Amino acid sequence: MSRTAPTDIPEVRLFTDGACSGNPGPGGWAFILEHVASGKKKEASGGRRETTNNRMELTAVIRGLQSLKRPVDVEIVTDSTYVGRGMTEWMPKWKADGWRRREKGRWAEVKNEDLWRQLDALLGRHRARYTHVRGHAGHPENERCDRLAVAAYQKFLEK
């Protein structure tokens, strides 16, 4: 007999990647969202003419989370240690310190604070965990996200 607890929520995997040609330079982001139970996948990508790799890595996660229509248990799978450490280590400290960080004994602004704040708000709606994968190591979804992100910024190189 199977009982569904009221706290049971759908489980999804969010694969993400960001890419840049130059840093700063034209950049792209991409995500693949996979519903674990059904295996159904959705992907999206986009880019900006002038940005940084870190902004594109964050944007990929944000766009993926924004595409979710209701709270879920989400595994965020990325090759970005910047995103992973930011979510698990740095962001709680930044929030406790009024979105500031210590640098050489002084308070400094949090880089990409606008995106970190967006990510924080989105994470508050879901049960999220971070899984790191090595980039360019043959992980199928990570490789696909990389190709999508690169294709997204290449359109800015052709003009």
C-alpha cells in the first residue's frame, strides 16, 4: 500500500551551464529541466551581448528555477563551483551580513548581488540541493547545456 504524505512534492533535476567569449564579452546560458518520475525534459537558452561567465552561470540556474510552476524538490546539477559554493557557503553569510562580504578586512559589495538575490528568492520556494559535475567530462546534460550556451552567445559574434 502506498501513502502519499502531504509534504511529497515532485522531484526534478535542473542541469545548467553558462559560457562566455571573453570575460566580459558575449555570453550564453542554458538549462535542461528533467521531471524525475516521467523523464520528461524541457530546455531553454539565451544570451547577452556583454556579460561575464559568472553572470551567465547564475542566470542559467535562475531561468531554470523561474520555469518551475510550483514548489519542487530540485537537484541543481552544474559544473560551476561559483554557483555551488555561493548557494551552500557564501549566500547564508552574505545575507547575515546585509549582503556584504569581507575583503582584506573591510566590507565589500557582493559581486552579482542582483542575481544572487533573485536566486535566493527562488530557492526559498523549493527544496534545493546542489550537485557538482566536472565540465567537459562527458556528462550528457552538461555537455548539451554547454552547446546551447555557446550557440546562444555565438549569435552576438556574427554581427
